[in-house]
Amino acid sequence: MTTEIRPATPDDADALGRLHMACWREAYGELLSAEFFGSATPESSAERWATTIPRIASDGGVVLLAEEDGELVGFSSAGPGRGEAPPRALELYAIYVRASAYGSGLGQRLLDAAIGDRPASLWVLERNPRARAFYERNGFTHDGTTELLPRFENLVELRLVR
């Protein structure tokens, strides 16, 4: 099976919304409640992606999809650093792959395609050891900045930089 990485278009919003929510359930199913997932629907995610894909592109960023045999199995997005004083000009906004692709190298391919080896920042959940280890292997370190996420049942995010 060949996995192609390609740029997303607004036409991909529905499929990306379904993928995003499936990845969230697989990655965060033990961290977030059923009520959270009841309100975070593929439809609401698709609506956000329909506007987010062109916005990120117009800002000079990328939304990339990993497609295997016509099915989306992962995605990444990156663009200009966000916030008042971003620590790096480039920010990795997201990388998600289906659990079936864990350990396959797909996450690395998506990271490389989105930001290469350039200096960047990103946010990762404190209670996501798999993702934290992946980013640490890629040279990212916690810069001491944390953020409480009330929308995500008060989980804590860590800012990583390289």
C-alpha cells in the first residue's frame, strides 16, 4: 500500500472532519469524557476545516493529508506562529494519524512535509506521552510555557520549541 501526502483543499473538509474526530477518539479517548466527544462531532469539525484550510493557505501555511488507497489516514498542518509573541516564526499546528498507522513512520513523514527540520514551536498535551516522545526525538523541548484548556476538560498543554 502506498501512502500519498498531498495538500488539502476545501473539498476535503468533510473527510478531514471525520478523520480528525476519529484520531481524537483514538488519541484522547482515555483523557476526555463521552460528553466531550458527544459535542465534538465530525460535522462541526468539517465546518471548521472548510474555513481553516483556505485561511491557513492564505497565511502561507499548509494543511497536508495522508491518503492510502483512497482513505485519509493522517494529516498535519503548520503555518505562522500564533499569539502575541510566538517563540518561533513557524508553528506546527497539528499532526494526527490513525492508530493503525502508529509506529509506521507516517507521523514522521507528515512532520517532515509540514516543517522539515526548520525551527518551530508546537503545543502538545501534557498527558500524551507518545506524542511528546515523538517530538523530543525530533529535537523539540519544553520551553516552560503551559496552558490550561477549559474547552478540553482542563487538560494542560505544553509548548515545545526547537
